[in-house]
Amino acid sequence: MGIIGEASVQGNCLEDRAAAQLTGPLFIGSEIYRGSSYGANHPLRVPRVSTVMDLSRALGWLPSGRFRSSPTAKPAALTAWHSSDYVTALKKAEQTGDLSAEEKSRHQLGTLSNPIFPQIYSRPATGVGGVLLAAELLAQTPGAIHVPGGGTHHGMPDRANGFCYMNDPVLAMLAFRRLGLRRIAYVDIDAHHCDGVQFAFAGDSDALLISTHEENRWPMTGALNDHGGGNCFNLPVPRGFNDSEMRAALHELILPRVEAFQPDVIVLQAGADGVEEDPLARLALSNNAHIEVLRALRPLTARFLLLGGGGYNPWTVGRCWTALWAVLAGFEIPDRLPTEATKVLSSLGWGGGGRPPPDPQLLTTLRDSPREGVVREEIRRRLATLAQREFPL
């Protein structure tokens, strides 16, 4: 079975995975996301991956041949980057429901951001298992895989960080390396900077890291002049960052750098918290911006891994990642959703907190209305600065 453990969903034991070949785009998901939550007062109390699965099935976009249940990564796989003490602490927290004060402090667990919850080990280990399975399949056969449960880009080797207990993008990239795919382009369009991924790969000339993220937003890293040893291109953007400005970033930063890099594989972290309705950021994107980035990047490599990430409005994150799956898999997005899909969206809620109900359009469509605007001069200046930077330094 290698370093990936048994599947977390019965009926997919993965004994045949070494012989499996990609015959088209694949979606890797799990029911663990439906049955677990960070707690009633946490932003991740809202359903996300399960919504994407339900919407995709309602639209006929998840036939059996396109879906695999994510396995749970074994500790040996997790310690490829995380410390054994930290992995042991996570397992202990899941088994006992608590840790000592010293363990909590050392590993940043039991905090408001990183609470101890019943699936504190198995849920993130399932996310890692999904991306490791994707790496193995893509190493065998060119193709594209969507793992919406992945994208936890803040996790650090010995501690939880920013809702992220493990760092599946880092572990996926390390797995690609072990499997012979050395040159990796990692593009991150989450509203928050990918501090954990940069920590892991800063200065690595075979890893190109590009991040667009809101300035003056947690974790307060990823400044314009932070080049991480030469291979990191950070574009902090102001509040109100719109579709036109993302398009400028795409054509003046992301595409030129990725094309010149000629990667063996592209990893796109498509956090949906930059969409205007998200409560944890102040950007003004529509999900059309995410779609445009995906469509532009996909032809640049034979192997493509699409991850989730941030996103805390249950309607916008579910619609965004479902639309991205449609683009990746070649399905046509309807102008108006069929009844079964609208039922999925109508059943969602904030899980408390007194937030307002969604705009009616969020219940009947998958794509947002475009949110174009002026490309501000400060964005132009920052893009020009990054365009002049050599790679590697």
C-alpha cells in the first residue's frame, strides 16, 4: 500500500491504484468533510467540499469513472515534512480530545483558529491522502486532478497555522519530486499569502512560487520585495481587487513566469476567499477570475493539480470550486441551474452567526456576474516591479 493508508470511505481500498491510469480529469473527494466541523463558532463550520460534491452530482458531473474517494495518509507520509512529535500530538488529540498545556502551546493547538475537534487528525490526513494519490496518478499518466479538500497552505512543520493542521500542497510537491517530476510551478490565488509553502520551498530554483493575496491581511507575509531567495513572486493587492486587476496579474505576471519556467507540473491553489461575498477578506473578485486563471494555466503543462483552499461563504465557495471542476473536466456551465442543483444551494446556511441570507442569484447560477473595474496604478507599478525581477536571482 505504500505510504498512503486505507481509504477513509468503504469500498475503495486502493489495492489497484498502482495499476490505475488516468483516462480523463479526476475528482478526489471524501465524505469526511460532510461529517466534520471545526466547531460551531469557527469559520470552517460551513460545508464546502461536500457542497461541491453534491452540486457536481446534481449536475451529472461526477460519474463513477471521474470520482475517487480520498485515502487517509499514513504518519510516514506526513513526516516527509511534518515533525513526528507534531503528527503524534494530532493523533493523540483526536483519540483523547485534549492535550497538555505544553503540547498545545508548542504545536499551536486548542486556539480559536486551530481548535481541537473530533477529526483533528483524520480530516487533514485525508486532504493529504488525496493530494498524494493525485501525485501518484499524475506521475504515471499526464492529466488533471481536482482535490477541493486540499490547499491548506499555512501549515508549518511543527505546528498548526491559520486553520491548517497539515500542509498538503508542500507534501504534494515533495511527492511529485520523489516521483520524478522535479520542476513545479505553484500558483496561489487565495486571499491569504501561502506562508507555509514559501517556508518549504523558498530558494529552490526548481520550484516557482507565485502568490496574489490581500495586503495587510493575515498572515502579514508575502510583501512585494519578499522574493524568498529568488523563486517567489509575491503580489500583495489592495482591497477591492477586481476581475480586471486579476486579469492584469494573470497576463503580466502569472502566465509569463510559468511559460518561461516550463514546469513538469502546475499546482493551482484556488482559494475562493477572494470572491466579493467572502467574510474573511475584502477583495472584489467574481468566480470568473478563478475560471480565467484555470483556463489560461491548464494548457501550459501536461500534468495539473487543482486544489481548494480558503473560502468561508458556503454559497460562493461551493459554486466557485464546482465551476472550476466543470472547466477542468470539460463540462458546460449552464446559465441557470437545474432544480436539483438549486436544492443543494438552498439547503445551505451559515451555521449561526447572524449573517444575512445569500443574494438570490447565488441559489440559481454557478457563475457570478463579472466584476470588472479600473486597473489601479498601484497594481500596475507592482506588476512592473515583478516583471523586472530575474529568476532565479
